[in-house]
Amino acid sequence: MTNEPDHKVHAELRENFGKGFARRLRAAGKIPAVIYGHGTAPVHVALPGHQMSLLIRRANAVLELDVNGTDQLTLVKDVQKDPVHQIIEHIDLLVVKKGEKIEVDIPITVVGESYPGTIANLDAVSVLLEVEATNIPENVEVNIEGLEEGAHITAADLTLPSGATLIADPEMLIVAVSVPSSTLAAEDEIAEADAEVAAEQSAASEESE
């Protein structure tokens, strides 16, 4: 599934700035945002809060804005939230053109299960790719089915979506499969107990001779 432009979003131009004005905007159900890129001067707008909260749930959402009757294709580049209340405080939107290539972090999704008794540690939650602005994959799947202890998957091992190019370091670790330390400790305890039993049996055998 790809990020084709979502529903058209009506963006209101704003000329007032500052924290006080931003608070009033949010109180009115709107979110302050800035549109930038392609050598143009930043454009400050206000976006509908409820609609945006739904659209940005997906990573790298591409939006078609209506700015005073002019259509503008943009990529959600950054979302700033209040760390306590998780309220959206500001959104950065990057101007994109149909067919152009852009670099974006694509979320990684693990599928399958590693060998019984092992765990798969996800070392990187996303990977930097170059993709078409209007054809951004939602995720990159990493299949760990049956992988045993010691197995490693790097960025170079990923199966990339069609048309995508790897920008991240090919040696970047994505997934490492290991045995939990608690399991290893339990195995060590069992081995030690077996060794003690064997030693006791050997000592008893020597005493009986």
C-alpha cells in the first residue's frame, strides 16, 4: 500500500505568530503549521485539527492542501506534540512534486517467528530510503521466520519495495536473534545441577568399592 495524496485539506493562511496565538488556534480546533521546500519562502498556515490528527496516524502522510484556492502537494515531515498531553502543537510540511524522489524514514515491520526459545531484537525501527514522493511505502517487512540464535539482518539484507533505493548504511543492524539471558541462566543451573548429581554419584560409587 502506498501513500497517495489523502483527502484535500483546507489550509488557512495565517499572519499572526507567537505562542499565545498558537494556543488560541489550538483552542479553536486548529493546528499551526509551516509549508517549506523547493526554494520557496515558508508559508504559515492553520490546519483543521481533527482531520489532521486522523491523517498523521500513518507515517509519511502525503497531503494535498488547498491554500487559498491553490493546490499544494506536501509531505508531513515533522509533528511536534506536547510531551505530557500528546496534543499536536505544530506540523512541518515539505513541498513535494509528483514523480520526484525524496528521502524518508520508512517504518520496519517484523513478520514471522524466530526459532523456539529465541527472541528477535529489533535494533532499528525504521530505515532511510529514497522513494517517489507520491509512492511512499507504509513499511518495510522483515521476515524472521525460523531464524536461529546468532542470526543478524542488516539494511543490505532487506527486500525493498519496488522503486525504492537504500540510503541508510547497508551494514546497519536491523534485527539480531538471541537466546534470552534468563533461558541461558536456567540452562546453566540445570547443567550445574547435573554436574553435582554426577559428582555425588561418582563419589558414592568410589566409597562402595
